[in-house]
Amino acid sequence: LAYETLARMLRERQHRKRSGQVLKGLARANELSVAQQRVVSLSEHVEMTADRACRVCNIRIGTKVFGLYPNGVLVCYRCMMRSGKDAQHVCPVTGRDFSK
């Protein structure tokens, strides 16, 4: 009787431990996937020419600070900040929300 009880307890403990290891591995895989997506999005190159203009106010960007949304919309910093800090993840041209 004691042997069966101890064996059952050990099996349950092993099961909990292995389940935890699986969950930890899945969380790590998800974390790595998100990190890879971030690296890919940050490694995008934009060719800036002297006549490149903001898509909102049509002012030439030239050497000014600019923002690039994931959908390729290029805007000047003033237009990007015009909606407020909470709306920086929303494209001012298409209205698409990139925070989701």
C-alpha cells in the first residue's frame, strides 16, 4: 500500500515537472519568435532622397526626423506626434492600428 502511494506521488510529481518544462519551452519559443519579428522589422531600409515628402502634410523631409510605419508610410516627426504619444502606433494616412 505504501509502495503504491509513493509510486503514484512520484508519477504525479514527474508529470507536473514535465508539464512545467513544456510550458517553459513554449514560452521561450514564443519569446524568440517575437524577438525575430522585431529584428526583421527593425532591419528594414528606407532610401531617402532630397525630394521625399511626408504623406500627411506633403512637406519635403530632407534631413528632418521622420517616422516609418510598418505599412511603408513615411511621415515627418511633427505629423507622427500630432495625434499624441498614445496614437503613435496608428498610421495617420490609413488609420491602421499596429499595436495589435
